[in-house]
Amino acid sequence: MTAVFNKPFTLQEPIEETGIAKALEILKSGKLHRYNTAPGETGEAALLEEEFAAYMGKKYCLSCASCGSAMYIALKAAGVAPGDKVLCNAYTLAPVPGAIQNCGARIELVEIVEDYTIDLDDLDAKAKGAQWLLLSHMRGHITDMDRIMEICTAHDITLIEDCAHTMGAAWDGQKSGSFGIAGCYSTQTYKHMNSGEGGLLVTDDDELMARAIIYSGSYMLYERHTARPPMAVFEKIKMAVPNYSSRMDNLRAAILRPQLRRLDDQCRRWNQRYDFLAKGLGKIPGIFVPERNPKEKYVGSSIQFSLTDQPPEIIQAFLTTCLDRGVELKWFGSTEPIGFTSAYGSWQYFKDLPVLPNTDRILAVMCDMRIPLTFDLDDCDLILNIIKDTASQILKL
């Protein structure tokens, strides 16, 4: 009898009871808005910002409506202006180029290499005339951050990190998101903390954070933030920064705070599953799983692998057969964007999109799979067996 996997790939663990209890308390009080606080009271959003800044070892944190809004606000607060050239790796999700386009900036897409990270030689070659790099640690793959910082320093480029998939990760002992002037994180349902939707922005830069807080929609209530720069910094800029209304509310912050306290343990659990899958996939003929750099402390909340040298029709047959047996894989080589997945060629709101042959070649054979913590190791073993069976039936070796 042919085995079938029956668990949904979108099923997350439930919000823990302490978060639910706090959320109910807020609902009963009616104080959902982050600035609806009594004198001397600190709201849940402000407390989350304090705690996440401390977790990251950063001075300041701002909670936002989404990671996309956090990236947009970070770019604006850093000084990105219409027409500026912003470098970005071509393998990422649509909110990243969306944040650049929202600033009116020009995107310069950079090739990727076989381990799905940014091509550092192509970045170095394209750095001339650029002031900014929005580096996406896409699907949790962290590039050589030592070389990134060398390139940014040599070309006087300001780095902002998209850490939607690397909350809790690090490079050579330094936390992801702490290398650039700002780091941006996601708390969307499928990320490492779950509030349905949400974002966090961290920085040590006084003026960037003051601008970001006002951009996010603080009105003149910025003093109610506790992970913020001194009030004098706001006084200099308060009339010059518009309100983009991108706040997080107390309800979402309340369910995130307990999750932050167990984030490192959750990362350990993800890596237990990831390492099991990566080891098994790497033994299947026709499947390539990149080796992780020893300096990379990754968080394996998803896994990517390549079907080496397979044509599109074979890859589509592989995906369809896996899905028929309950294993849901995404394909960045699809000619059409599907669900959350899109390749750079679909971002046609940018004029004159480049042709990136290396990126095209790599994405054409790359598969992507979520690893929810609702899966145990027995589930992972069944998934491996289904993929192995399908590969032996479908792939041309």
C-alpha cells in the first residue's frame, strides 16, 4: 500500500495559555491600541519592544504592522530617497522589493549562488553607485557576513537586513539583524513567532529609531515608547516626518511576549527536524542539499533542495506526485507566481528587470518545503520516504 502523509503543512502550534490569558485580559479591557494606556502604565507593545531589544542586544526596537512595513520604515528612516539605487538579492519574497518600490527607489537585483545566498562577487561588481543594500536572509540562509561587511565598508553602502526567516539565527556568534544599521523581523503566522501578522525593527541608531517611531504612527505619543532614544532626538524631527500608520497593537504584542521567552528552544526544535530532513534528502540520488557554513547558526523552519539538471516538466511531475501523497512542495522556478511564491521576473512594477542567468538556473530546479513544529521526527521520516519514492519514479538520472 502506498503511504500518504496526512498532516497539513500550514498547521502551526497553538498560542500558549499565558498569551491567550493576556489577550483575553486586553480584550476585556478594550485597550487594544498601543497608546491606550493610563498614566504610568506601559502597554504590551512597548514591553515587547523592550524585551526584543534586550534579546537582540540592541538599544531600540519598534513593533510594526508587518515585516514589510518594518522594512519600508527602516529604508525611509535610514534616508532612502526616490531614485536611489538599492541592492537586493534576487531570491526573496515580494514584500522585500515591495518595500523598495514603496520608497520610489531603484532596485538593483543581485545574482545568487548554489547555496541560495547572494552572489558576493556580483554584489561587489554592482555596488558602484549604490548607497543601500537590503539583504534578505531568504528562507534562513545566511551568507558570509564578514565579506558582506567588507563590501559595504569598501563601497560606503548602508546595510539593512531582512530577517523574516532568521529570527534567532546568528553568524559567527553575532545575531542576524545586528550587522546592519537596522534589522527587520516577521511575526507572520509561518515565522518563528506567530501573531498572525506583525514586524519588529531593531537598531542602535538614535535618529533612525526616532524617525521610524514617528513614521510608524506615533503621532506625538512617542514618549510612551520605552525602547526609544532620548526625547531630544524626537524634538528635532517631529514636524518633518509623516505618519504612515503601521503600528502593532497590544493584542498581538501580548501573544508574542511569551513566545519570545521560548524562542531559542523553538529554534532548537526546528533544527532537530531540519537536520533529520537534510541528512535524509542528501542521500537521495538526484537531490542536492547545500552544506551550511560552520559559522552559520541557522534556524531550519523550512528546507530547500535542488533537483539537479531536471527539466521543468519532470519537476512539475515530481511536485504533483509528492502532493498526491500529501507532501506539499513549492517551486520558485514556476513561470507564474503561486501563493506566497514568486520569482523576480514577476515583479514587473520595476521597469527593465534584468536577466540573471545564474539565479534563473538555480531557481529553476529548487524546491521549498515548510517544516512546522506540529511535525515530529516520525512525520519527517514519512516525508523523506515519499520524496525518495517519488524521486526514484520521476527523476531522470
